[in-house]
Amino acid sequence: SKQIVELNSILDDTSQELDTLESEIERFGTTLEDASTQINTNVESISSSVDTIKEASTQLNSLLFPIVASIGIIVALQIAILARRR
């Protein structure tokens, strides 16, 4: 009889520890889900930023090409003018 009471006490303690463990596992699962959601949000944000950078780079190249071409034409004209003067 005493052993049964002792076993019941041990089983109650074990049950409480298992309940605590279950609660901690549930909180850990929630934390993992939150982290996963945050990571997905960050990846989407980074992807959007990369797309914006690509677009900006294309626009910058579109602006720089005519400027560089104009400088090249000006230099060529100056060389031609200097060559005629000699």
C-alpha cells in the first residue's frame, strides 16, 4: 500500500514535469514559427531591395552612357580641331 502511494506520487511528479515540458515545447514551437515568419518577411524585403537596386542600376547606366558618349564626341572634336590648327 505504501509502495502504491509512493508510485502515485512519483507518477504525479512525472506527469507535472511532462506537462511543463509540453508547455515549453509549445512555446518553443511558437517561437520557431515567429522566427520563420520574420525570416520570410526579411527575405521578401531583401528581394524587393535587390530588385530596386537592379532597376536603379539600369537607370544609372541609361544616364551615364549618353554622358560618356558626349564626352567622347567632345574629345574627338577637340582632337580634330587641334589637328587642323597644326
